[in-house]
Amino acid sequence: MRARTVEPGACLTTNFAARATDGASPDELVPEPYRAFAKKAMDEFAGQDLFTREGDVAETVWRAVHDTTGQLRFPAGPDAVRLAQAK
């Protein structure tokens, strides 16, 4: 058995966050003392210049499945690649 790890970056073009939070607003999810911090963090996250698209993940999964080099980790998307290179 072979195992690979596909490491996607921030995929801002999906509705994952809305589905994961059942459509609740950040004000409903974050306690008052942390709201300003959470808002700033989420605004910066959503305003990234590099992010992952669904196709990036699909292509990376395909590469991981067909890889014969023994590589274990496969960053998916330009933001994930940049993070992996920074390590």
C-alpha cells in the first residue's frame, strides 16, 4: 500500500466556509472579545494574492496517485507551494 499527502492551500472559490458554518455570520461564531482579531485575520486570509483553485487540487491528486518517485507530500495550489518552499 502507498500513501501520499495532498496539501491544499486556501481554496477561496468554494462555498466550504459557508457550508461548514451552516451560513452563520462571524458575529454568531466568534465570542465578542475575539471578534476584532477574527475579523482582521479572516479579511487578510480572504485578501490573499495567491490561493488554490479546485483544479489545482484535482491536478495534484492526479500527480500524487501516479507518482513513482516516492514523494510523500504534494502541495496543491500556488499558496501551498510557496508555504512548502518556505519550510
